[in-house]
Amino acid sequence: MHTRLYRNGVLEKEGFPIEEVSDHVADPDNTVWFDLCSPAPEDLAVIGRELGLHELAVEDVFTGHQRPKVDVYDNHLFITVYGVHLHQARLDPVEVDVFVTANAMVTVRESAHFDIGEVTRRWDAASRLAGHGVTFLLHGLLDYVVDSQLDLVQDLDARAEALEESLFEENVRDGRELQRGMYELRKNTTRLRKIAMPMREVLGTLLRRDQDLVADPVMAPYYEDVYDHVLRTTEWVAEVRDMLGNARETRLAQQGFRLNEIMKRITSWAAIIAVPTMITGFYGQNVPYPGAGQSWGFWFSTLLVAFTSVALYSVFKKKDWL
């Protein structure tokens, strides 16, 4: 059971049943956090009534594919963010919904792929800030989400650079494998962009001075640091997208160049083959020709075929057509 109770900035209790949350929340000196993973609608409805959560916010938890956002209600905030999870080299975002009241925070994870343990470790590492209540808890969560997105885009950037370098290798074993890798990278980058770009609005809303629930001058620089990481992530995602777009255009140009090279070679060989075909074709005519029926005519036509073919080959090779 992922539950925690802070009292006056000190962690007093964790792992207690969710049924005790309402008792702890009643004390304004307490700050309570608890986590739900894939809860049933009726379970979340009970918690919503205890904490006074808006019905639309509770409904959004079970509406899939929500955009990262912050909804401001009278007595709480509803925040949707996405953790990043790679499954078989494919980006599989995990939705995390957050309810923030005056002294309680509830996280609702779509699946267990979101590492909530890493969030608690960050809270423990910065326990000196625990006295700032839900502002401290929310910062730790957002910091982990944004940092994981930043780490992912850094990994995508390294893969994109490696892919660019492989485009100019002399021996590319499998062009289809290269094309597949380029497609997967672009798809993952597009998915990451969809969940990273709206995070600017999320942090921007939280940094507004009129937000009483999370307005804390001490924690403001920490939120600004997270916002800076969000900007770095979005800019980096755009750079990776441009890099993959350039790699795709380069690949298409290489394929067109390769096709031209093949066509030049085929045309050159066809020209070489056409000469002996033309000369030997005279033997099929019904009229006499010089050297017909004589040995010197045969040897002359043979030497002519050989000389013309070698001459054409030399010319095409000099022009780099072969």
C-alpha cells in the first residue's frame, strides 16, 4: 500500500490503509499522500466524496488518452501527466492523474509500469523540503516525470545520430532494417512530443501566482527548474524530429542516386551488347556483304565486335557510367 503521512514536515507513517486517510486529512497540520493503481470506479468515487473531488475530475480518470493538463476547481487541482515506458523499443506512455487538495495528494496510475518508487525516493532525498506539504509532493512527482522524458529524448537523439552515421556506411547490410529503425524512431519521437509539449502549459499554470494551492515562494525556484527541463525536452524533441526528417530525405536521395547509377550501368551494357548484335545481324541478310563466305570477312567482323565493345567499355568507364 503506497500511503504516506507527513506531520509538520516529518514523515510519521506510511503503508497505512486508505480507510484512515479521511481521519488524517481532517488535521490541517498533516499532509497525506496515497497512490492508486488501476482503481475501480466505485473505489475512486468513495475517495472523491471523502475529499470533495469534483465529479468531472473523477470522470476524467476513466476517460483514456487525456491531454496533459491542469484543471482548477474550487478546492483542488486535477493534473494529468504521462510517464514514459519503453516496451519492445516502442514508447508506451503511462497516464498518471493527480488530485491536489490543501493537505492531500492522490496519484492514480494507469498501470504499474510507472515507477512510483522512484518518486518516493526523490521525496526522501529532499526531505528537508517536506514542510511545504503538497507543494513538495507535487514537485517530486513532476520532477521525476519531466526528467524521465528528458532522459528518453536524450536516448532518442543518440539513436538518431547513430542512424545518420549509418546512412553513409559503405556496406549497409539491410536497407529494410534501416528503414524500419528510422520509422520506429520517428514514431516514438512523435508520441513523446504529444505528451511533452503540453507540459509547458501544465508548469506554466502551476507557476502562476494566483494558484493558492501550490503557491509557495520557497518552492517556486524548484518548479521553475522543472519548467526549464520541460523547455529543454520540447526543444530537443523538435531537433530530433528535424534530424529524422533530414535523415529520411537523405535516404530517399541516396535511393534515387543508386537507381540512377543502376540505370547508367544497364544502359551502358545495353549499348555494348547492341554493337555485336548489329554487326552479327548482317549475317542474317539475304544480300551479299563484304567478306561473305570468306574467312577474312569472319575475322574482320569478329575483330570489329571486340574493338568496338572495348572502346565503348573504356569510354563508359572513363565517364564513370560503369
